Amino acid sequence: MTITGKLLLSTAVGALGGLLFGFDTVVISGTIDQLSQVFHLSPAAQGNTVAIALWGTVLGSLVSGWLGTKLGGRNALRVMALLYVISAIGCALAPSWGFLMVLRFIGGIGIGGSSVLGPVYIAELAPAAYRGRLVGTFQVMVVVGILLAYVSNWYIARLNLGANDWRWQLGVAAVPAVLFLVLLYTIPQSSRFLISQNSLDDALTVLRQMGAMDPKGELEEIRRSIHMESSEKDEPLFQRSLRLPIFLAVTIGMFNQLSGINAILYYAPSIFTSAGLSQMSAFSQSIWIGLANLVATIFGMSVIDKVGRKTLLLIGSVGMLVSLAGVGLIFQTHSHAELLVWCLVGFIIFFALSQGAVIWVYISEVFPTRVRNKGQSLGASAHWIMNGIIAALFPVIAVKLSRAVPFYFFAVMMAVQFAVVLTLYPETKGRTLEQLQAQLERA
């Protein structure tokens, strides 16, 4: 079995959707202060400006499965890439706040859709021996996109474009979006989709392009799998035997956001300026957060099969609790602002090597095959809905109460996460999906 050039190209293009996902979700962080001045936004309106894209992601993640089934992963990703392009250009040219909100919602649909379609497309193409590592490139590219968004915001701010800074910061996303759309015309549909459409000759060609050792044997295996799935597609998710997997998927999705991760990523420059740093210093400090996120994510993914999912979650809970409490103390006492970046970097490191590395792997493991797609969707929905709620409320609470309150709240949630994971979460490391299914359905 070899990794072919076509497999690498297809993986890279699918993962480019992850880069846009990370870039588009975080690039708003550098514009929120200027948007508040230009459009005279209240704290609630600031929160809604960030959250509107997240409500788009909920819709995108819900419809993308259906769209992928109808069009195939590659063609469905083309639709998402087009939404990215429309959103980036539209936001750059937005004549009003309302117009900006509509275009950010459209971009959110692209984010939510690509977050589901990209990993699935790569998984359907990749040989089993390389699937984990190749699918993992999507998450790495999400984190790369976050880092690039911080670097882009910092660089554009240095150009001193005045009142047009925010237009360029949002509009620059059109460049990778157009590249993504063009490259999607250089890769094939997945063999799985082609087989579902009875295009067996084309599917066989794709299997050979992807380096399959026994293309005809794999084709027959996929055919049997599709037949089995079609006979089980009406299996309900919400049943008594699945109460523990459902609990695990929903809580890990919610805890992921109750850590405060995206509140920090979305509002990082504002957090730094509220602590007394200049805008340029805030942008440069944000880059350190993005860099720490990238390095720790790669490290977490490299040790997840050795250390274990539950152990990483417990370690991360303690590290995040201490880091968040430190941030809260800095804002409460209005002192030691120079330590803020280190507390936030520490938080990001512990998040990335725990929740960031574990969440999607864990959700995909705890459900039996017959309802795995539905379970993945449930966990993702819990994640995105909680994300939208926190993004909308963060600036309101920070202004009306104090900057310290949200961080103390997030710290308490990490204490709760530690207790829940310690007492209720099973370790899934080194166990087959069949073993886990038997254990979790008996619980």
C-alpha cells in the first residue's frame, strides 16, 4: 500500500476547507472594535456580530450531510467554497451592519458545512492504514487557519488603512476561498459516493488512484457496507440503550465551549486591549495564542493513542482551570497585565492537547456504527449551539458585570468537567469499536 500523489492532493484540498473554517471563524476578532465604532454597536450587537456566523454553522452542519449524500462530498464542498467566496467579498463591501450580518451568516453555513464534509470526504478516500493521520490533517489545518487569521489581522493593521482596516481583514479570506474552489475541480468524487450512484468503473479508477492494494475487493466491501447502512438508516438515535453515548456526546460538545475557548479566540484582541495593551500589541499577542494552539494541537494528536482520551481530558481540565482563574484574577485586581498573555497561552496549550485533540475522536467512538452519523451530528450541534450562545453573551457579561466574571465562570465549568469526566467518562484508548459498543450499550 502506497500513498499516491492523487491521494495527497485530494487530502490537501479537502483539508483546505479546514483552513478556511479556522480563518473565517477567528478573523472577526481583529475587526470587532472597529466595527463597533463604524456601526455604533452596543455590547449585545457586538456579540450578535460574532454569533451570527455560528448560527450559520449550525444550519450548515445540519444540511451538509443531506447535501453530501445528494451531490457527493466533492461537489458539496464546491457549494461551501462558493459560500466562502460570496461571504468574504460581500463582507468587504458591506454598506451596512445588517448587510454584514447576512453575509456572515452565509459564511457560517460554509463553515458548518465544510466542518462535516471535509473530514468525511478525506475519510472516504483514504486507505484504512492512513485514515487517522490523513483525516487529522483537517483539524491541523483548522488551527493553521486560526493562526493565519491572527497574523493577517496584525499585518493589515500595520498598513494603517484607517477606517477600511476591517474591510480588508474580512475580505482577504476571498483569496484562499477562490483557491479552494478552483482546486476542488482537480480532485475526484469519493469511491464510496460513486458506488452509491452505481458508477462502478469510475469508483474502481478512484480506488486505484488512491493506492488501494486490492481495488476490486475494496469495491465489493464498500458495496456491502452501503447496503447494510441503507437497511439500518431508520434506526432511531434516542433510545434507552444509547443514553450513555448520547450523554457523552452532548456533554463533551458543551464542555468544549464552556471552557471559553472560542470566546477567547473570537475576542482575543479586545481582551488584551481591555487589559491596557495597545491595539497593535493586542494583535501581536494574539499571534502567540494562535501559535500555541497549533503546536499543542499537533502534540495532543501525537499522544492521544498513547496517553488516552480520558487522561488528556483530566489533565486539560486542571490546566485550564488554573489558567482561567489567573485571567480572572488579573482582571479583578487590575494588576499584572503583563502576565495575561502567558495565562491565555497556558489555557490554549491545555485546551488544544485535551479538548481540542479529543472531542471529535471521542464522539466518533462512543456510538455504534448504525447510528454513528446521527450521533456525530448531535455532538456537533451541541458544540455549535453552545458556541453561539457564549459568543453572543460574552461581551454583554464582560461589560455589564466585569471582565473577570466570564473567566471565573469558565474556570468553574472546568472543575465540573473534571468531576464528570473522572466519574462517568470511559477510556476508549486501545479498544475496538465493537468492544466499546458492547460496554456502552449495557451501561
